[in-house]
Amino acid sequence: MEQTAAAWCVQIALVVRVFGPDVVRGCRRLLTVGVRIGITGLTGTRSVSQTPESMRDVP
């Protein structure tokens, strides 16, 4: 079964039309997560250990 160039173009256009919005939405989500991780890394916010004084090793 041989396809012409026009048929290939129509199929590619259909695939882009159907899956394009989902791909764009997924890329935006990945970029949003990356920005959030980057901002957290730049601000240096870390959780402070909540150990009581009696649990710490004090000489």
C-alpha cells in the first residue's frame, strides 16, 4: 500500500491537529514544575530539623 505525498501531509496535519494541544499543555506543565523547582533552589528554603534538645548529642 503506497501513499502519495499529499496523503502523508494530510495525515501529519491531522496528527498535529489532534495531539498538538495536549503536547503544548504537557510542555507548559513541565516548564511550570521546572520553574517552581528552580525558584525553590534559588531561595534556599529548606526545612529545619525539628529535633528536641534532649535528642541532640551535647558533650
